[in-house]
Amino acid sequence: MKESYIQDFEAWQKEFTFSIDIEVRFSETDLFGHLNNTVPFVYFEQARIALMKEYELVEANLSPDSPIVPVVADLQCDFLKQIFFGETIQMFAKFAKVGSSSVDVHYMGVVNGEVRLTGRGTLVQMNAHTGRAEKWSMPQIQRIH
């Protein structure tokens, strides 16, 4: 592995404990049945939201009364091997580096026991009224760790 966010691939891989299963739909593939290169970002979103729900980080932020919203500041995907129509991806997600108002989320897509893609992104908690970053609360930080 040469991805800058992965120092030791085996150690990094073992840290994942949360995943969801996603079946590749026909509409997500190209003429040759390969997964379109934009689709993993949608899968990352699915896994990220499910992870945030698991850690009770999303309900308050998505309430119409809350000015705090999670914003994706950056996102990258590294394609290791092709993925095809009809395959089921076990999409893993984990919190990596936690800042005062941000968190790096790492992703790993596995098909039939083989890592086919990896990725990472920074999620920032923002105040929709001010447009500024909003610090994590102590209960949120405790849940993330």
C-alpha cells in the first residue's frame, strides 16, 4: 500500500469493526459492468452516516432545529481492484484522527474477502448560521474514541 493515510496496512485493516453491506446495482456500472468511479463516494456516504448513527452522532445534527451540520471537507478513494455489477461490497468505516471540530473517517471496501478499494475523508462539524466550525462536545468526543 502506498496511500499516505495508511502506515501499516495490516494494522490499519484490523482496526475496522463497523461495516455495512452494499450490493452493486446495474445503474452504478459502466458498459462493461465495472463500478463507475464516482459511486464509491456514495458508498462512503452510506457507511459514514451509518457509522455516525451507530455512535449517536447524527440525530441531533440532522434535526431541523439544530444549526450544527456535518460537512465533508475532503474525500478521496483509492481503487485497488475492479468491482462488478451484482457483487456485494462489505463497506467498512472507522473514525481515525479526531480534531476539535473535525474527524478523519477511513473506508475500506471488501468483496469476497479481498480489499478492492480504500479511502478517507475529513468531516467537519459546522454551524450553518455562522459558517464556522463547531467544536465536538465532550460526550461526542467520548463516543468517537
